[in-house]
Amino acid sequence: MDLLISVVGEHEVDAAVAGHADIVDVKNPREGSLGANFPHVIRRVREITPAEVPVSVAIGDVPNLPGMAALAAAGAAGCGVQYVKVGLLGPRDHDQAFALLSAVCRAGRDQDPAVCIMATAYADARHTGSLPPLELPAVAAEAGADGCMIDTAVKAGGTLLTELGAAELESFVARCREAGLLCALAGSLRAADMERLRELGPDIVGFRGAACRDGRRDGSVDREAVLRLKDLVAQA
């Protein structure tokens, strides 16, 4: 498994890299679970992150507005990142999700043919009314995305492992595998969850709060916390 650590700006990059994060992810928690950050912030993070470390960027918990999402994807892909993550918060069903994700894939790859598009659904979709996460792999494969992720929309609510049962998570990972898609899991995860994540076997596990000082999502990424997570990943 690769360890993805979310940062909010350049001041957190050194700690993430020193802790041996496999992927440095740029987001803006003030704007949501997959809140979009500013282009100048993304470019600066990419600039100071070692070239061999991939950079991921979230473009938002997007409403069902394919044009807006496509424009955001083009802007993100133009910042030199390796992954673009889009949260499918607005789409309610297969057709809406397919239309939006297809637009994101086309716009991102028109800007950078090598960029990987990660489609994200929400473990707490029953609360948000968004696309059920188990439906995401089929939509993502049809739309031409490179991978799928589950996160949580409401950070003050449950976690990935409380919102979805074992059978659902195992099915999600299996469906990604069958479709040839990368599989990523996130959602208020803690270090203590790593054993369960290891059993599920996704390609990528994502952390923010557990990588910060005092375990606070609104804190700063801490090198020692990232190292502890990396050690647990290495045991997998």
C-alpha cells in the first residue's frame, strides 16, 4: 500500500516528505472533505516536493455541474501534478456520475495526457444523497478514470470503517480490482485502523488528521506521526 498524506500548503510538505509519504496530496479542508486549494499553492507544493514523489490534488466535493468540474480538472492538471481527485458529491445516479466524470477525464487529459484521474465517492452517501460507493467502480471504468477512492463527506460524523461494513468495503476493493482500477481508501482513518486496511488491501491509504500533531485535522502535519503511519504501512 502507498501512504498518501494530505497537506494544506507548502509549510507541511517537509514533514510529509521526511516521514516518507508515498504521495503528497493537496487539499483545502476549509472547503470540504476534498476541498480545492488555490493554483499557486498547488504549483508551489509541486515545486518543493521531490520530483520522485507524486503529488495529488483534490478539486472539490463537486456539485452536479460537469462543465465546472471539467474546468477545475483542467486547471489542476496544468499544475504538473500526477493525480487529480474529484469528489462526486452532487451526482445522484449512474448517468449523472458518468457525465460528470467523463467531462473531468477529458479535460484533465487534454491538459496532461499522463495525469491519473481518481473518482471519489462517500462512505456516508446515505446522508449526502450522493452516488452509493459500490456503484463507483463501474461508472469510473466506463468513464475512463484511472482509479476510485472512498472518503467521508462529513468529518464530524463517522469514519470509513464505521459508515461501511466489512462486506461492503471488501466488495468495493474487489470491484476496483476486477475493473483494473487503482483503489484508495480514506475517511477519518486512524493509525489503529491500519490492521483492517491491511486486510482489505487497497493500493493507497489516505490520512490527514492522524498525520497531524495531536491527531487534529486542523493541526499541522507532523513528521513523527507520518513516520508511525509509514511504519505501519510497511508492515503490510
